[in-house]
Amino acid sequence: MKLFGLTGKSNSGKTTLLIALIPLLQARGLRVSTVKHGHHVAQLDTPGKDSDRHREAGAFETIFSTVNGYSITHGRAEDEGEPTLESLVARLAPVDLVLVEGFKREAIPRLEVFRPAVGKPALYPEDDTILAVASDVAHGPGWPAAAPPLWLALNDPPAIAAFIHGTLFGRE
């Protein structure tokens, strides 16, 4: 399985781009899975539902299965660290490509989503795993002095999908 990351500051449009890329990469013949990292505590189940009650009672893992799929909720002991990207990917069924949102410190090839209007600095000048920058504006005011490694138009997901596909699989 090949991994490719989307990184950027909050509210830059990472999730919107990732969602647009999935069907475009699938149309290129790839099976795609995703891993998303969050910085905040999130509700993993619906409070009060049976599967949540299983977890509350102490189940280490709970599988909730329906006719259209299943989800696994994995508990974590207080002294256990946050799972690594490697350990999460190991739990996935084999696919061609795993798109990773977040996990900024992982050494995987990535694209930065950068919008100067968000008012936060770009990551690419300090991170050599960022192969390209997708933005809603051309390099200019609001950008770091250094030119991005490769600039892509954020509003052109097909071109971004072609870049990812070509970078990882060496063919168009």
C-alpha cells in the first residue's frame, strides 16, 4: 500500500480536497482508503447506543456491524500513547493507496493545502516531505519568500489527482 498525505493548517480545505480526490483516484483504477488524524477528543460512537454502552462497560474493542458495513471502536488505556500512523495503516484491508489527512510529523510524501487568507504560515518551507502546494492563489503576497516545490491550483482536483497518481505510480 502506498501512502500520500494532505497537510495544512486548520480550515485550509484539506478534507474538501481529499473528498474530491477519492473518486478521481478510483476512476484511475485505484482502491483508496483514508486515515484522518484529529487533535481533539472526539465522540467515536453515539452516546447511549448499545455499541457505546459496550465500550462504557469496558470492552477494549467493539465492532458495530450493519448491512452496509461495519466500524471498530478501539479503546485506549490511559497509559497507552496515541496510535502511530503505521499501526493504523496495518489495520486496514489491502488497497492501492491510503490518503492520510494530518499526521504532519510522518515522513510520507505529502501535498500542502495552503490558503493565505487563513492567516497562518505555510508549512512547506520547513518540511521537505511536502512535494507540492495546492492553493487558491498564485505565489505572491502572503506566501513565504521561498517558492513552493510545485504549485497546483486547489480548484483543479483532477490535476492534483494526476499529480498524486503520477508521483506514486509513475504513470498517467
